[in-house]
Amino acid sequence: MHDDRNLVEARLKRVLDERVRPAVYPESVPLDVAVWNAPGEPVPVEEGLAAEPEPIEVGARWGAPWGTSWFRVTGTVPEEWAGKTVEAILDLGFDENMPGFQCEGLVYRPDGTPVKGLNPRNQWVRIGAPVEGGEEVRLHIEAASNPVILDYHPFVPTPLGDKDTAGGEPQYTLARMDLAVLDETVWNLVLDLEVLGELMAELPVESPRRWEILRAVDRALDAIDLQDVNGTARAARSRLTEVLSAPAVPSAHRVSAVGHAHIDSAWLWPLRETVRKVARTTSNMTALLEDEPDFVFAMSQAQQWAWVRDHRPEVWARVKKAVADGRFVPTGGMWVESDTNMPGSEAMARQFVHGKRFFLDEFGVENDEAWLPDTFGFAAGLPQIIKAAGAKYLLTQKISWSQTNKFPHHTFRWEGIDGTRIFTHFPPVDTYNCSMKGSEIAHAARNFKDKGVARHSLAPTGWGDGGGGTTREMVAKAARLRDLEGSATVEWETPHAFFEKAEAENPHPPVWVGELYLELHRATLTSQAKTKQGNRRSEHLLREAELWAATAAVRTGFPYPYDDLDRIWKTVLLHQFHDILPGSSIAWVHREARATYDRVAAELSGIVDAAQRALAGEGDTPLVFNSAPHPRSGVRAGAAATVVAEGRTGLAPRPDGGHVLDNGLLRVEIDARGLVVSAYDLTADRETIAPGTAGNLLQLHPDFPNMWDAWDVDAFYRNTVTDLTDADEVSPGDDGVSVRIVRSFGSSRVTQVLTLPPGERRLEVDTEVDWHETEKFLKLTFPLDVHAERYASETQFGHFHRPTHTNTSWEAAKFEACNHRFVHLEEPGWGVAVVNDSTYGHDVTRTVRTDGDEGTTTTVRVSLLRAPRFPDPETDQGVHRFRHALVPGAGIGDAVREGWRINLPERRVTGAGEVAPLVSVDRDAVVITAVKLADDGSGDVVVRFHEAHGGRARATLTAGFPVAGVAVTDLLERPLAGEEAAAEADGDRIAVRLRPFQLMTLRLKRA
């Protein structure tokens, strides 16, 4: 037989595009349209409905950037359409290739009842099926003219990312506004042909099934009268029945489709717009659930559910009903789909506490999966947190984006730093926006790496990023793929049902140990420094506020601010969303974040101050409150006492220019360039700085990645570097015992103050940068005389080791990584820590010296600032202040302690006398991360702590109040049973045993 395959396939494409799809709506009449443009920000629904609109014609321009236009569409269903299905086609000027990234609308009835959302792939509103004819139609559309930020030529700097700079030029052209007859037979024919055509293209050319489909499609096309598609569509469909009913082979891969709309809580739109995106999407999904009995929809991010509840009560009522029916499924159990690299220990725990508690309180539903499809890598401390929250599964898709290495598993157990293992699935469909295309389903089956031991995978199905969700076309395609020869099978299921099946069929999957590092988007650890500083500051202020408010409540009856702390935690957790904290959102988002963090800091500082004053009492004794989990300056952890200054630091000129700082423990030489050429540990008789090098060196790189400007730094940035060694000034500081350095470069200026505190083995580096560079990367460098094959970075509830070498592509790909408060590297018996108060990105490299001693130089470089121009063209312009410290002779315990110290400054209050700690622990390795009152208002004291050094620990916690009972709990403060509840209480003393990095939560009932 002659090969006419290409001929038939080309025929199918043209007939579908030019004849069949246009025949879906064979008859239409125009609607009358009028518009009212809301001034400023969006108005309440009742105001938009009541406003008097002005006529507007199809083809007219509308919609200033970030504006809201209320369209009123009216018309009458023609009498001759009686008995037919009629829909309104409402095209605001959509580009079908950009669902979620441009204008959108929410349709209301005149009484304010929301009907459904409008987006580029969902432009219809059902009027009647069938209609009687003569019905009056009146609909209102709340239309958001969100500008297109990520266009066909992506990553071009634009002022559209902030309403303050976006201007007022209309963005869109009003397109079709019609009443139209829907020909459901033609609509179904389109889907028949699409499914078969897409499946056919994925089958091997030599496959008999491919040719069977080809011949059936050819016969169906023969049956279509191109001048009467509507009259011949049924006959064409009949010629496809046989190939559409052929069942899948028994060994076919099985796809669990989960209706989904990954909605970024902020990204190329502000938070306020996400509130409306969620309302549009949930309106669509509840409507679709009513029409499609097999469909299941899952939504994560408790914050987004709360927005619907608080801002769209009518939609919320429909959502609650669908949840009760088991078809609109809360998933994920987190407040938002947060970044997981940068949030601190407590913040990561509270993501689950607040997320799970919301779903429990609102629906009585407890999730057992973490749902993070788009998060930029996963910290090695996360498995333990997931388990401690009462969950046991994790889903993500993002690791498939890695540029260098292909992850070897799709279903596996992920082991964290403490040994906890979580059953984890990466959907092999490689997207969280699956649209049920044949290419997607075939890719999932081919790509699945666990063939032979498993056959299930999950496909999050629906338009996401900017929302939209699943469409009726996707549901119809899934129905055809439920059991179709040549394809994987598709079935709508909840995430929980999928995970249960996947775990049952593969009870002994492979294990991956350590972080799930994304080999992409590494620059998100540095972009938007003020957002990151706001997060870090907020996390530590929350610790202080809870600690001192709880202490004051128990000791003095101070009113514990339950509601305020709950609200503030949720605000901070929201801003840990994976496009806010990583710095990859538009300017508007980060401008608002800076203001929010300022308000949070002021409110929390007020709580801290009030609690400390209540504890201090009346008096004039100077007290220092120590919020850190370790003693310092003679003050116990969580206590307040009088401090007597001890020791002194000397400042002397250096013979070759510069200055020498000496406190008897360290001698630091700063040369005439303001660089640290020696940091000598006098106790260990050991130099810290590598020979022939200098620390405190600022280095500037060009930074123009191939794409994803705010997200990415590409390895070639290292090819070019400028050492900033010219100094405008190197002089004694104002206090006479520090050194001040001023440098100018480009359009920027740096002022540093180097301080050696008395009695401390710590060189403090206070850096202020007035930053006005673009597409540059600024690093702070410390070349260390340490031979280390690995180094430690702090992560949630512990630390994680990474190699300093690049033996394999996996190690080479980690050229920029995350730490929390410290990095630490050591030789046996002696180490060095670099601690920080607000930076996360860093790199560590090693070289062997060839000019004499052949020793090893291990260089730690802290990432300070970037200057990408997309999506915020003014990223990080302005003044920034960073605090770092170099700690020679540091063991891992010193690194932990100094990291806490630099983030929790001492607070000084005058009062009556010392304040004892509410809870104390007798082992330095056991770090208390939270002291608070129980969330249920019972007055119980909750203490969370972990082993921080990486070894086993026995410790005794002592409560500073009478204890009537002790329970080991999960993160939600619910008692655990069995071995997990191992704590021995003897009055106010509780003995615990911890494995390396184990976290534990105790609930202490007050007598």
C-alpha cells in the first residue's frame, strides 16, 4: 500500500482548523455591550453592578494596566433557536496561548451571583440547554486588564510591573461578544479528532494501531461535507466509534488525573489580583464539577481558600458544598506553596501548622500529602517537618526543570537529614499544567522511570500559574483516554487515592538522600535582598514575641496576643510564597512586601517591648534580655540579667599600612586596601586566611543569564570578575576600636565597619551598599586556609553537608547554594564559620596552592546583591545593610551559636531585677526554636527543640513553672503515641533523648 500518512495528517489539521472548529458555533447574534471603568483599585461587586456604563463596540480598545472594567452585556435569544443549546461567547481580547497571563473576567448575574470565570481558554457562559427562545440575557463581567509581563519575547524589561509606572494606555481590544448556538455534535467531533490525531502522532510509524487510526480518521473526513459540517458531523463521528472504543492493553501506564489550577499567590501580578484569580478559578471549577460527574478538582494553599471565604462568600458556599461531596479536594496542607530553601525551621513548620489547621477547622479534612509542584528545590530538613505535621507524601514536578542532570526516579522515598523518609512522586508528565494532550500523556508513559515495578503516575490537569483550572475540553479528552488502545489510561482521582495506589504497588521504592537541589533558578537565593531581609527579620521577631509574651503570660498574667500572632504568622508565611521570597515577582509585589515587613516589624517590636517591660517590672536596674537559645554575655538563654563588660579590644596601626585589631583571642590585620590579610587564632596558634590572599574582598561579576533574569545565574558568570580593592578610605571607626572602609565602584558605594568584640572569637563585618548597578552580581569573599572536602550549611532543624569539589556533574551543578545563618568548614580539631543576618546564597570552592606549601585554599563567598531587570527593572536599587561575621576556630556548635547571636540582638530594658527563663535545656547541642503558649488557648506551654550538632543527645529540659503534665506532640500540638512520645518527666524536669537532628515538640500543662 502506498504511504499516504503525511497527506492524511495534513488533511486532518486543515479540516479541523478551517472547517470543523469554526462550526462548533454555527449561528450567532451580537450582544449589546456597555462598560464602566472603575477608578483606581477594584471596587466591591455591588458598586460595580450599580455603576452606569457607557456603550462600547467590539473592536474598541479598553483596559489601562491593572485596571478593572465592568462590562454589561445584554441581548435576547432568537425565537427560532428554541430547543437548542445557547451560550454567550465573551472574548475580552484574549490570546489563547496565554491563559492566566493576561486579561481575565468573572461573570455575574444581575443579583451579584457569580457564574464563572473568563480566560483565554474558557470564553463561554451557558445560557440554556435547551432554550425556549425569547429569553432576555443580562450579564455583568468584572474584567481585569492585567498587562502581559512575560510576552512572546520574554524577559524584556518593562514598567508594566507596577501600577505606579505602568501608565494608562489601553491594553486590549474587545473581541467577540455574541449569543451563539452550540452544536454539541460538532464539539464532540472536534475532541474525537483531536484525541485520535494526537494519539496517532505519538505511536510508532510501524505500529498497526497508528494505521488503524489513520484510516478511521480518513474515513471520517470523507464523511464531512465541508459546506455542511453541522449536517454531517454525526456521520463522521460514527466512523470513529470503533477506534475510540478499542480498549487499552493490560500493561498500559495508568495516569491519575487530578483537576488542578496552580495559582501563584503573587508573581506577574500583585497579591490583590490573586484574590480575584482564585475567585474566578473556583467559580469555574465548581461549575464544572456540577456538569461532569467523574471530575475531581484539588486545590492547595490554605491562604487561597481563606481569600475565597473572606472575599467571595457566594463562591465559598459552592466550594464548601463541593468539598462536602468529596470532589473539590483540599490538598497540600500548607498555608502557601512556599519556597522551602530559605524559610527558617519554625516558619517551615508553621506553613504546615496553619495550612493543616485551616482545612481541619473549615472542613474536618486532614491532608497527608505536601503539594509543591513549582517550588525551586527542596531543603534536606523538609521530610522530618512533613512527618511531624502528620503527613507522609510529597509531590513536586519542578526538579524536571534541572539543566544538567536528569533525576533518576519518579517515585521514591526521600530521606532527610535526620533519617526521616517521605514517599515522594515526581509526575513524569513534566508539567503541572497538563491539558490532556496526547503528547503529554504519551510523554508521561515513556518518561516514567519506574517501569516494571510500578505503573501509576499523577497528572495535575488544568491551566495554572495565573489560574484558570481544568476545562470541559480536558475532561472530555480524559473520558476518551480512560481506556483507549495505544494510550496510557486516564482516571480522575484525588491525590490521596493516587498516593495510596502508588505506595501499595511499590512498597520498596529507591531512596534519595539529602536535598532535592534544582539545577536552575539559583539566583532566587539573592534577588530582592530587602524581601529576604524582611523575611529573616520577621522570623526572628516572631520568635522573640512568642518567647517573651509566653514568659510574661505565665509569670505576670500578661495577655498573650493569640490573634495578633496568628495573623502576623500568616502574613509572614504568605510572603514565603515561591515567587515572593525568592525575589521573582514584579516590582509591585516587592514594593508592597517591603511595606508589609516594616509594619510587621513595628507590631512585633511592640509586643516584645510590652512583654519585656512586664517581666522587668519597675526599677532602674539595667537588664539585657537574651532571646537566643544559648547563653551570651553571662545571660542565660531566654532570660534577662545585668551584664558587666569584660575584656577589651586594641586597635593599632599596621606597619605596612592599615590597622590591627587584637582582643587576646584573635589578631586581625587589615591592610591599606581595607582587606583582611590575617585573622590569627591566638589560642590555636593558627592562621585563618590562606597565604597570599585577602578576606573581606568584594568581587563584582557580570550577571546576564540566558533567560529567567531574576531567577537564574549561569555558571559562566564566574568567567569574568573584578576585585574591588581600591579604597576611598581606611580609617579607625567612630568608636576607636573598629575599622571603617569606604569604596566606590561604578555608580555604587560601599561602607564597611570591621569590629572585633572583646572576649569573642568573631570578626564582625557590617556592610552598607548604596547599590546602583544593573546586571551585576556582588560577592563577599573569604579565602580560608582550610583543607575540607565538604562543608556544612544550616537548613531547617539542622545542617546539610555539600562537597567542596566538583568530581561529578551533580556536584558541579551546585555552584550556588542555600544556607540559613551559617556555613561551616573544618579540618579535624579546627574550623571556621561564616555567619550572616540576612543572606542565603553562597558558593564554596577549593584550590591547591602551587607557590610553596601546596596547601588547600577553601574559599567561601557570600552572595550580597544582584541587579536583574526582569520582571522588576529596578531590582535592589538603593541602600542595603548586611551583617556577617568570620568565626575562626569554630566547631559546628560555635557556628550554630554565632548564627543565632547575629540574628537576635540583645535588648536592653531597665527594671527591678533578673528574669529567669521560662524553659531551659542543659545541652548546648539541643536548640530550642520556639517557646509559646498552645494555640488552643488552654494556657499550656509549648516548647519545640532539636538536636543541632548532628549527633545523639540526652538532655534535660527544666520548666520555670510548676508542671502538671507533659506530652510529646506533633507540630499541631496534638499528643503522639508510642516511641515518638519518648519523654520522661520528673516534676518540672523532662529528660529526652534525641537522634541526630531530631526535632521534638513538648506540651507542658501548667499546674
